[in-house]
Amino acid sequence: MANNAIRVRYAPSPTGHLHIGNARTAIFNYLFARHNKGKFIIRIEDTDTKRNVADGEKSQLDNLKWLGLDWDEGPDVGGDYGPYRQSERKDIYTPLIQQLMDEGKAYESYRTEEQLTADCDAQKARGEMPHYEYEYAGMTEDEKAQAIADAKAKGLKPVIRFRVPKNHDYTWDDIVKGKVSFNSDTIGGDFVIRKRDGMPTYNFAVVCDDHLMKISHVFRGDDHVANTPKQLMIYEAFGWKAPKFGHMSLIISADTGKKLSKRDESVLQFIEQYRKLGYLPDAMFNFILLLGWSPVGEDEIFNKKEFIKMYDETRLSKSPAKFDSKKLEWINNQYVKKADDSTIVDLALRQLIAGGNIPENPDNKTIEWARQLIMLYKREMSYMAQINDMASVFFEEPDQIDGDALAEISNDTAPVVLKEFLARIQKLDIFDSVEIFKTIKAIQKDTKIKGRQLWMPIRIAVTHEMHGPELPESVELVGKQKAIEHIKETLAQIDKA
């Protein structure tokens, strides 16, 4: 493989936030380029002006950078093959479209949307697949010229359609799917390459851009397979060599087995959403890469450098990739455990602020308290937003003790432990986990009560929870005053029972 000839691109539309599926496309192209010491290019496909959204491009690029991707050419870094926005390349497309028209390979079409809809309805009524019917069929050149003149006189604006060759097979050796073939008669007739507003369509612009930018390989989602024969026709019409294509498998929901749809709100599907929840970018990169690609061996956790070194496009799967949110949580938890404490504290602190559990501009004392709290839960968190629910006991006044918790302390030894603990912590000058631990051990020595009968009443009384992080640290973070109040309330509840 000639490494210096490898050029791949990720070409997002600025129509919204970065979707998981699009992020996967970007990552696969990025790794292919980096593994083969080729070039990775970003190109913005913004010709569909009606669907473009404000800051759509910025959102795409920001989230790609957050995932750890960098590129060699693009709208923000420049390069030798720009412009890198299709909306700025109209002067490039116009003469190429004219060339096809001059060669009789494309033509003006004045069929209105109403006429096209009526044609489609009639075809369906006859049991036919909807397709474009050549509007000048059976006309002489003079009749065709007159029809065009009449349409112009009515003020109609044309689209430009590409003349699809009849009964011609378009075949390619797909890097992922193997041999794929389409007959030209099955694609729906002559297709539009320039819209009424003068902008080129996707299938035309992408061919021109990929050729002029010397793209060698195109890796994209399986939903683009039907576009490929149309694009091969355009390559053929210009006499250009087509790149190698690889169409990656669909992503499906692990729960439903259905294609991951942007309309399915039961699954978070945009990178921005995971950022807001406090997922780690390296973990997201790792998880997304495993959607349709597998490394050699059983291990699944690697850093980006390792992925670049081991990446092999032949290991792209033909089978649908299952999006399993539980696996994502597991992978992120592995990264959380290994991450620097400062990174986790910073991310989780933001979540505590967003959740309204600490002030927006906390003082140093509050920050230190939050740091201790976050570190208590670090190993348990799959993503940072969980800290608000996991640590709710430290922010909300607990309900009355009931159920299993009440049963746990409904014995003769629980009041003994709680009264001793209450009396001793009231006398503590330093209320920290070290002194609290010493206090609990002293109660064990003096009362001979140990194990579950010693620790559980204190945990239930102070936090109203039967499970949680280390008890001395938990009591410290609840604070001396609240701990005393909670124990007194628990003793009063036991007395009434």
C-alpha cells in the first residue's frame, strides 16, 4: 500500500450535533489515515442550506476535537485542496456541470414538484417502483427545444439531471462488504445533480470533491451503498478513477435490535449529550471504535496510540454493530478508575454545580469537601453526572427509616451502639474520618459489639442508607451537626417502635 497516496475524509453536514454513527465514521477514517501515515481531511458538506443550523459546523468540529481527533486539512486549518466547505466551491462545480451538459450527459429538467408527485402516484397505482420518467421521451430536438422555451416562458427554474446509462452494471469490491453490484435500471432513473437554487446535490458534489482532493479511500455508513452506483456513473462520465469504497455496518440498539434512529429518544445518540453527562473522551473513543470493529484477542481497552498501531480495516464487521449503553458505562468506568484524581474532581464538581448541590462559585472549603465526596465515589461512577444521585444522602434530608433498614436496627444492641456513638462524637474536637474510625473501634472494644451489629446501625442512623462508601468518610462528610441530629432522630424512632 502506497502510504503517501492515502487520503481519507470525514465530510459532515452542519445540520445538527455530532451523532454516534457519524463519530464512528470519523474515527474509522482517522485511524486508517494515521495507521497508514496518510492524510485525514475534514470537508463540510453544506449544500443543503435549508437544513443547516447555526453553529452546526462549530459543534461538529468541537466534538471531534473533544474525542481526540486532529486533521491535516479542513475549513479551520486550510490545505492545498480547499475550499473545504462545499458552499464555497460553487465556482468549481458549475463548469463541470456545464461540461456534462455540453457532452449530452446531463440536461435541464423542468418537471415541477407537482408533476413529479403525480407521476409517482400513478406509478404506485400501476404497481411500479417510483422512478423519474424522461420528460422529453419521443420528442424531436426541435420539440424538446420548444418544450424548454415554453417552460422558461412560464418562469420555471430547472434542475439539472444526469443521464443514467441504460442496463449497465456498476460493480465494486467493497472493503467491508465484498463484491457489490447494481444495475443502472434499478436506481430510479435520471437523477438530479444541480438543484433549482443552483447548488449541486450530494451525489455530484461528493464525486467532484473526492476526485479533486485526491481521496483514495471512502469509508462511510452502510446507508450510503445505494448512492455509490450513482457516484460511479459520474466518475465514469468524467473519465476519473474512483476511490476504494468501504461501507460500514449499521448500528442497532442492543435492546430492540432495530437500527439506531435519531428519532429514538430512549438512547442518547449525540456526543454532546455524553459530554454533558461527564463521560471521558478517551472512553467514548474506545467504545465507538468497537461498534463494528474488533481488535485481535480478548482485550477491549486500549489507548489511542495503541489503536492507531493495531488498526486493521479488514477487521471491520459485516454484521450490525450493537449499541449497548451498559457496555459504554462499563468502559467509561474503567477509564474513570485510571484517570487522574484532579480530572475526575474537576468533571464531577461541574456536575454537582449543575445539579444545584453546591454553589456555582464555591469557596475553598466547599471545594475541598466536594473533592473528598467525589473521591469516595470515584471507583463506582460510570460517568460524572451519577455523583448527584449517588451522593444524594449528603444533600437531602433523609426520609423516615423503614423497611429492611428499620428491621436491621430493631434489636437490643442497636440503641446501645447509637447512644455510645452519639455521646462520643459530641465530644470530638476534630471531626474527621480518622477520629470517627477510632471512635467506632473504641465502642467495639468497650461494648464487645462488632461486625454488622456495630457498623450497620451507625450507617443507617447517619445516612439512612444500608449501603455506601467507607463509613468513617461518609460520616465526616455528613458533618458533625447533621450526624448528631440524625442519630437523635433515629433513637427517637426506635423508642416509639
